[in-house]
Amino acid sequence: MTLQGTMLSQIEGWAKSHPGEAALHDRNPDGTWATTTWAEYWASVRRVGKGLISLGLQPAECVAIVGANRRDWVICQHGINAAQGIPAPLYTTLLPDQMAYIIGNAESKIVICDDKTQLDKYLSIAGGDSPIEHIVTMDDLGSSDPRVITLAALMDKGDSLDDARLDARLDAVQMDDVALLVYTSGTTGLPKGAMLSHRGIRASSSAVGQVFPSLLATKTRYVSYLPLCHAAEQGLTNFGGLLVEAETYFCRDLTQIKDHLVEVHPTFFLAVPRVWEKFEAALRGKLAGTTGIKAKLASWARKTELEAFKQENATGQQVSSFSRTLANKLVISKIKNALGLDQLQVAISGAAPISVSTLEFFASIGLPINEGYGMTETSAIASVQPPGRLKLGTIGKPLPCVEVMIADDGEILLKGDNMVKGYHRLPERTAELYNEEGWMYTGDLGAIDEDGYILITGRKKDLIITAGGKNVAPSEMEGYLQSIPGVGQAVVIGDRKPYLSALIVLDPEALPELEVASQISDLTDVATAARNPDVKRFIEEEMEHACNSKVARFQTIKKIRILPTVFSVDGGELTPTLKVKRNVVNEKYASEIASFYAEGQPAAQSARP
């Protein structure tokens, strides 16, 4: 292989320089780990690539993949690239009709899946106008359908193909070729297949390596658990992970991530805000349950660590005081070890805004989080907080490969090698993505401060315009509301209405903290707490100083409704990466929202003067 800079060349390079070192770890049915070395990784990628060529895959054709995070998923992805094809990942939560649309847009003649649920979806849509000709299953699912072939059989099929056929495909790869199609979640219309190039992926991963040089200098361990069809997980597992020779452990079920962390002790960890918030809620609940000297010691240790963190970020100088060392020995190190994050070098939050209160909580336990910002269209990442100089409330500075400017209407515009080529077979949507000077529209509103840090003030499409004509970005108030003990999520309502209201979702893991803070007992579950008028009164009181006292009068929240259930992916309110789907929430809870503005139900007056 002659072309350098692709993910394939990186796998091949590690296979040659460190053939016997561990690359991938996948769970066996008995709970042990199955380890794949770099040499085995590259050999498997080549076998899949040859198998796909044998099935008839042509250069630039797309292959759909769906399944949980696992070794075979990434081997298939890179095998597709090795055959000069384009992987087109799908979310496991897609309905058959949704899968059919994406497979049709990608024109995938070959599709890959991991289990019977996904196989049944494929079989239900294959036929008619569907392009599907071959279905590859990662495991033997016992199908007798002639279109189905197991991955093992595919690889055996590839073994009979001359290596020169694959080498010719590898040598033909160009940096500007499409390496990956990542489909948007489709929350604002039909999904769009963003075309990520080898050049864009290389630019993104190399820039991250420049910002975090420690990842290049030490052995990196990573847990892959967010959907691999999402750009953020691709950015860590494949883009950056392959650059730094990361040892990747796969977690097939997001609900098991805590157990995996304790076992793996990663050195690098990415989580979306909702995952960090769940960790925070569980920890606050445990801390709230301590009493006496233990509670005072924990409070002192966290305060000491947070003050040291703030001083370090302000001065750029490391703080090594006796009190900080003692706090770490007695409390902080034990908390981090219990989480499995005691060896963490870099912690990242991305995919959605995270509240300052959550960032300060983790800083107080010795886990500073580098908030990053990116989109599918930026090959996963565009900016990040530089290590040691975190400015909370911002999304950091642009990556070395990225330029940023603020348009006249406040929209953040980006330019750089990591921007996507456009949307697959959607030229009119591609044309809407860039302006005439080549700047990419992000849809986010923001500003750049005097130190070059970027602030996001909201999404253009999420802006609320009140009946009084005021423009309101709901994310600011939602962040404040989510800092109230017990609150897991908040959705601010009020477009074309006389005042703002909010739907409140309690976090089951935060109920112990809510009980302590409110002095209300027997909050056994979310539904019970939601029905308790004292809980509503407590949250309304907290809302006044946590939110309403910090914003302009037209931004204050006048009414709240505590929902008796939680938001979930299955319920439709959350994307697979746990971001709130506002359109679904507005539709699903239309009656609750309508009650905020029903006649005879005047808005409560803010306690502010």
C-alpha cells in the first residue's frame, strides 16, 4: 500500500511495527475478553476486503452496516474501505422503512448486520425497489435465505482471491475519496449522508493529536460504546484511535458502560453530556448519603480540588499544595478509582452543550472535562478546550486545521480540510451547506471572546420568538434548570407565547440528592416524585435563584410541569446519542404544553424585583 494518511495505512503500519500488540478487545459470552492483535486486525480487514470484491463490490459503491459496537463492526468498516468501497452505517434503532430510505439513498447492494433483529429488518425490505443483493451477518444466525452469507464464509470466500486484486484497490485510494458516509439523525427531515473524506478524517485526527500530545506519547486505552454510526464515536474509535495506536475495548450496551470503565481504566474517555450528567447524579446521590466527618471531609476535599483547578486554569501553573495532595489521597483518588477513571489523561464532552455546574462538579473530583464541539459535517470535531487552560462555558478554541468566523446574524461559520465534501446524492442540500466563499454554515449561534475561545449561545432552529418579539435561546435556561438537585433534563417552551415555561424530567439516580436538598422523604421513583406538590414547590423555589435571577426578565421561566416519566431513545424523545428531540417532545407532550397557556391559568410572577 503506497498511500499514507488513511485509516487503512495506519492499521497496516501498526501491524508491521507492533504486530503482536493488542488492538481490539471484544466480550466473549462468558464475560472474558477476546483480544485481537494489530497483525490479526490487518489480516482480517484484508480478508473482508477480498471477500467483498468476490461478492462483486465495485469501487465507490456503498455498503450498509448495522450493529452494536464490536470487533467485527470495525473490521467490516475497514474491509469495505480496503475494497475501495464506502461504509454507510445505520442506527440499530431505525425502523425498516427508515433503513430502506438510507439503503436506497446509498444504493447499497451489500448490507451487513450483527443479529437476528437487524437481519429481519433487512429481509423485510429486500426485494421490490430495494438494491439489496447480499446480506452479511457477523454471526451465524441460521438463515437459509440464499442472499445471506456469514462473515466467516465471506472471509473464506476472500481467501481464494489473489492478494494483487486487493492491493490494486488499496493503491488506487486517493485522499479526497469518500471514506465514510455518516447519516444525520433526521430530526429535521430525511437523513442526509455526509461524505467524510480520507483527507478530512486525517486532518481532524492529526489536529486532535496536536492539541493533546500526551496521547501520542503514552499507551492509550479507550472504551467504544456510543453508536459507531455516529461521527463522535468514529472520531475516537477510528479517526483518533488509529492515529495514537489506541487499545480499544468494545461495550455493546451503553447501560453497561460503568462496569466496563471499572474493568478497563481507560486513559481517554468521551461522553455526551447526558452520560456525564448520569454519572454526576449517581455520585451526588452517594455523597448526599454520607454524614458526619465523612461528609465534611468530602466537601472540603472537593472544594480544595476545585479551587486548585480554577487557579491552574487562570495562571497556567500547576498547583501542588499540601492541602490538595491530602485531599487527593483521602477522597479524590478513591472517587476516581471507584469510577474506573483514575488513569484518565483526557476526558471529553461533546455532541451537545454541557452545563457549567456539571463541569465544575467533575473538576472538583479531579476530572477536568475538555468540552469539544463538532458536527458530522466537520468530521466529528472542530474545536476543543486546550488542556490546562479550560474556560468553562465555552467550547474551546478551533482545531489547528479549522478557521472560524461569526456571520452578521451571529451564526458560527467554519472552514478547513476536515469539512465534508457534501451530502451523498443530494446536490441541492450540499449547495445549502456552504456559502460562496466556502464557509460552512453550522446552524449554531455564538461569539468569539478576546482569547479566541468560542461561545455557543444557541441553535438558529431552536430559537424561541416570544409573543413580545423577543428572541430566546432556550439552551441557557435549560442548563440552569438542570443544575437544580433532582433535575435530569429540561425543555423550555414559549415560541409565539407570552412567557416561557418548561417541562422538567427528573433523574432516577438523582432522587437521593433531591431528598436531601429538599428534605422530602420517600421519593421512591420518578412518578412518585413528580406527583408530590412539595417537590414542585422546591424546584420552583430553586428555579428562582438557579435560573431566573441570572437572566433577563423576558427569559425567566414562569411555569413548570414535572413529567412522571423519563425521556428515552425507545420513547422517541432522545436520539441514540441522548440528545433531546425537541420536535418529538413538543408533539408528544402537546397537552401538557397547552395547559401552560390555557385561559384562566395566568403565569406565575417571577420573584425578581
